[in-house]
Amino acid sequence: MILETDRDITERRRLEQELLDISGAEQRRIGQDLHDGLCQHLAGIEFRTSVLADQLANSPKAQREIVKIGELIREGARQARMLSRGLSPVSLEADGLMSALRELSENAADLFNNNCRFECPKPVSVEHNLVATHLYRIAQEAVSNAARHGRAKTIVVALSSTPNETRLSITDDGCGFPAPADRSGGMGLRIMQYRAEMIGAVLTIAIKGGGTSVACVLKKKR
């Protein structure tokens, strides 16, 4: 039996972090390419179809077909933007995490027909994009668990900061996360825990009769 030394563990974590950095950078690049390349290309095609539709005013049947094609192109552009957003959910600006969490909450409310809201009394800046992205993914997983498995009607995503720490919390009034035996639920919890460890944060999950509370606390470096 081979036991890992402290040096081995440190090196393994360094390599894991490096792999995550590379993966995150590649995802952001693909997302940016989708937004700046494909989305702009589709927007140009849609504009050309609108011009053609005007030129076919004397042929209603052809005009209707061109209008329909324009609608399909617009839907394709919308889906491409969603893919772009999924690959690179947090913008590089310091307030990017706040905007991303607000959008996450609004989309969850629409998708699951519940009261999912974002609370951030004071602006919170997370300058390191990788840290912000991990926090976003933790919130995304917690919101999805609350809505899909916990059947929560109310979900609150909260972000706050003090001179010593940044805190992300997701609370809900659902029936709790899946049991540990549920492979899909267990995997989601492990991934959240892993993401927290990668950025040096502490993740706690409390499951009560009235819902679930997930908190991720990141100490600030002095």
C-alpha cells in the first residue's frame, strides 16, 4: 500500500488546479468565439433576410418563407448565445459574478416557475475570474438541486462580503437534496465540494425539515 506524502498531495493539487485553469481558459475562449464569431455571423444573415423580405413584397408566399427563415436564424443565434454564456458564464469585470448570479436566478425563476431571487445588499467584487466561475458553478448546482430534487418554491441566492471573507449562500424551502445513495445527487455534492477546495473555500450544507442551506465561505488573503 502506497501512502501519499504531504508533498505528493500538494503536487497533486497543484496539477489539478493547473488542469482546471487550462480547462476554464479554453471554455472561455470557445465561448468568446461563439459570441464574437458565430453569433455575429448569424446576425448578419438575419439582416440580409430582412432586406430580401422587403424586396419580395410583391410575392407574399416567398416573403413569408423568407420571414420564417429569418426567425429560424434568430432562434439559432439565441441558442448560440446561450451556449456561449454556459461556457463562459462570468465576465472578466470585477462585478461579473454579481451579474451572472442575478441572471442565473432570473433564468431559474422562469424555467422552474418558482421564486428564485438574488440578494446582494452591497457590491461584491471578485477580481479573479477562475474563483468567480467556481462560485458561480457552485450556485448553479445548488439552485438546480433545490429546484429539481428539492422542489423548492423559494430559492434565495445571496452574495456578501466583509473585510475578511466573501460568502455565497443558497437557501431554499424544499424537501432537501437527494439521499447519498442517489448517484446523480451525490456527484453534484462532490463536485461542489471539489470546486470549493480548489479555491480554498469552505463549503457547508445543512439539510433541515424546512429546506436546504448551502454556504461557501472564501477567506480573503491579506
